[in-house]
Amino acid sequence: MSRADVLRTIKDAEADASATLAKAESEASNIVTKARIAASETVTEGRAQAQSDAQQMIDDARKAAEKEAAKVSKKGDKAIDSIHGSGDSSRSKAVDVVLDAFRA
């Protein structure tokens, strides 16, 4: 092998090495880009799921609060009816007491 052949072989090997390095750098860049995209999608999906879960919790809490409010309202209505009922039965006595106080 002559000196020129050796130099050509070295140049060809350097060119192949440069091409291999450039291809490896390009592939590494693509892998990093794909990983960033996947991470971004994962974060977006996580946020969407968290919002969905939070909304479900709010809806469940609202239903429970409405149910409890209905119970309290029903008890309040019964108490009001009881007060009105006892007021009706005591009204004539109260009128007599007031009238007697004015007459005396």
C-alpha cells in the first residue's frame, strides 16, 4: 500500500467518522425533542385529569351540601309550622290578656 493509498484511506475513515458523528448528533437531538414532547403531553394530560377530578369533587360536595340544605330547610319549615300552630291556639288568650290590660 502506497502512502497516497494510506492517506486516502485515512481521509475516507475521517469522512465516515464525521458522517457517523453527525448522524448520531441528529438522532440524539431527535430523541431529546421526542422526549420533551412526550413530557409536555404527560403534563397536559395530568393537568386535564386533575381538573376533571377536582370538578368531580366539587360536584359531589355540591350535591351533598344541597341534600343537607334540603334537610335543614325541611326541619325549619316544620319548626315554622309548629310556631304558627301554637301561635294560632294562643292568639285568643293573648288578645284577652292585652284587652284586659287596657281595661284595667
